[in-house]
Amino acid sequence: MRTAWVLPVLGLLVVACYNGPSGPVVHRTAVDEEIDLSGRWNDVDSRAVSQEMVQDLLSRPWLDEWSEGGNKRPRIVVGRVANKSHEHIPTDTFVKDLERELVNSGEVSFLASFGQREQLKAEKLYQAEAASLETQKAMGRELGADFLLLGQINSIVDQAGGITLLFYQVELELINVETGVKEWIGQKKIKKVVERGEWD
């Protein structure tokens, strides 16, 4: 008779131990809330830097000069943003933040990235073989970029005792594709002090 109630009780104890306070505790939070746990480059840095740099880019004389020359909205493509910092930074996320800010500004036309263009090319080659003539998309009809946006992320780490100073410098350059002239150079710096923590 004892085994009839001992086994269920043991089962409850196992479940209680498994779901006890030693397990992870997860709290959902707003995606735009600023949270900085380690001091490393994070989503807040990516979003803030992209917003500020695009605002600066669109406020400079090159844009008015382009429009005054009788040109329509400049066509921009974002090239490589190199990570030259001391840590792993997913630059694709930062590039997407830049792309979103540029597209939503309404001031420029934004073209597909290099990787996306390769996929477009592959799709057109497939259509040339498999799609009907009425629905095939022709090669050589893509719009060329007027400007190329390139950049890099650098960092410096300084540490003494339990205090770590993290310094990030993001640099972007807007280059005229036809002339090679650098129409705009932007720079954004971030400095963080992390106390009583070990940097790994």
C-alpha cells in the first residue's frame, strides 16, 4: 500500500527539484528598453549609432547638391562594414539597422546589397530556363548605385584592477561610385566604464 503513494510523491519531488529556484529565471522586456549587462557592443549601440549616423548623413550638403543638379533621389547601396574591434560583433545586424534608417527616411533610394544581388541574378538565370517568356525578368535591367556606403568598427580596451574602459569608434564613408569622391565621412564614438567585472 505504501508504494501506491510513495511513487507519486517521489515524482512530485523530482519535478519540484527540476523546476526549483536553481533553474534560469526569464523576464520578458520591451525590445527598445536599454539594457547593458556586460558593456560589450549590443543592440542598443547598434540602433543608436545607425540612427545618429544616418541623420548626420542626410543633413550634410552632398544631398542638396545632388538634388540641385537635377538628379532624382540618390541610389545608395551599403557595402562591407568591417569589424576591427576586439570582440565579435555581428555587423550584419548593424548593416540592417543602417538600411532600415535609410529606407525609412524617404530621402534616398536604397538598392539591394551585394549578397542579395547574387540571389537576384540566380533567380533571373532560373527564370531564363524555366519561366514563361511573358513572366521572365530580363538581365541587365537593375539600377546602378550612385553611392556606396562603407565602414568599420574599431575598439580600444583599457583595464586596471576591477575597472574596464571600453571605447568603440564607428566610421562610415559615402563614396560617389562614378567619381570615387568621398562625399561624406561620419564618425560615432561610444565610451563605457565597467566596474568590478572581469573582461573575458
